[in-house]
Amino acid sequence: MLRINENRCLTSFLLGRKCVFCGHRKSYRTRRGYRKCFYCRRQKSLKRLRRELLVISAFRRQQTALLTAHDIGIPYQAVKNVYNKLRLQIIRQCEQEAGRMSGEIELDEAYFGGRRKGQRGRGASGKSVVFGLLERDGKVYTKVVDAVSKEILMDIIRRRSRKGSVYYTDQFRSYNSLKRYGKHYTVKHTKLFVRKGRKRLVHINGIEGFWSFAKHGLYNYRGVSKSNFPLYLKEMEYRYNHRKDNLLDQLIRLYFGYEST
Ligand SMILES: [Zn+2]
């Protein structure tokens, strides 16, 4: 049950209208059943190409590896290998794309996973702690942290944002020294400040929106282990930052290493 444009995307690679390795438009089918590119001369068996494209498409839909293996009729481990390679490429891509933020930036921490019972929120045990920065009208950047101390958070803020930016946070005390680094607004209730004719919306709805996006997305994978969590978190960051793009095309490019356009 592929979407029409998704189908078109897959067939354009299979029919050789686009090379998976370099994006070039001319390729031919060899006698051995390989698709070979006129331009980069690389080739791949059509059987394997079809299989890998279907797995990437299932990954795009966040289908579990088990169900995908069953759907396509290939071993679970073969699906797992494609999924793992995609996640590793995604991590590399996220680090490459993460520049230094500027302008208006929302900061927040969130807690993922762990047992239901016990303490919730700050100081909860068994959970993964994540710190996130979101540039308004821009991208989100996340980092799994050991603790939400002032030192750890400020270190990430310094590396990931430009001095003099405008920061929005909640009233957590680890943010107290932010005012020495830029302009700092804390959220009590969403409110509109009008100062010197400039409107400023004090809220962290953007980053909170990302947390619910990530929690919703991770739910599809039912129970991610704490050791694998950073891998899955980056996947969510990538999906969020590219939510307006043709994600399937992007994933195919990441997987086969095709860079241009
Ligand atoms: Zn090529």
C-alpha cells in the first residue's frame, strides 16, 4: 500500500530514470539483470535493488522490522541490516546539518522511556534524559545527557548557538546563567510581551511540539532499549527536521550515498 508519489519515486530508480548512486538519469539493464549507470558505471542487481528500496520505504512508514520481513518475505536480519545502516547514516547527517543556531531559540529537557512507576519528570530513574534546542522557524537539535546540570546544559548551548541569541526556557534553575550569554525569557504562562514596539511571544510550544512528535513516533517501535535510544532519538530529530521534504527520496539518498541536489 504505497502512496502514489512514493510508488513513482521507487519505480524511477528501478526503471533507471535515476541512478541510486549518483542521481544521473541514464542507465541500462545488463544481461545479468543488473541496473548499470552510464555515468558512474556502478551497478546493482535489480532483485536486490527492488528489495532494498521496499525496505527503505517501509522504514519511511515506521513499520517494524519484523512486519517488513514478513511483508516482503525476506529474513528479519536482512531488514535489520538496512534499518541499522539507515539509522547510522541519519546520525551522521544530523551532526552535519547541525550548525549554530541564532535568533529565537527554545530550550527544554524531556524524559523518555523507563518504568511507568516511580518518580516522574526531573530526577526520574531509569529514563533517558534529553536536552533539546529549537530555533524558531528552523531546526531542532537534541542530545542525550547524563544530567541536567547547569554546566552540561550551558556547554551544549555554547556549542550549538551563537552568543547574543534570544532564549526561551521554563523556570528551571539550570538556565539561570543564560542571561550572561544572550537575552533570556522564562515562561510562566504563555504571554505576549510588547517592548519598544517589538512583539515577543514567550512560550516554548515549538520544542514541546517536538517532544510529542518524538514520543508519538517512538511509540511505533514499542519499547526501545536505553542503549539504543540515542539512535532512535536522532531518527526522530531527522524526521522532524525533514517533515516537509520528500522523506523517501532523502532516505534513499542517505542509504546509497548519493549526494547531489
Ligand atoms: Zn550513477
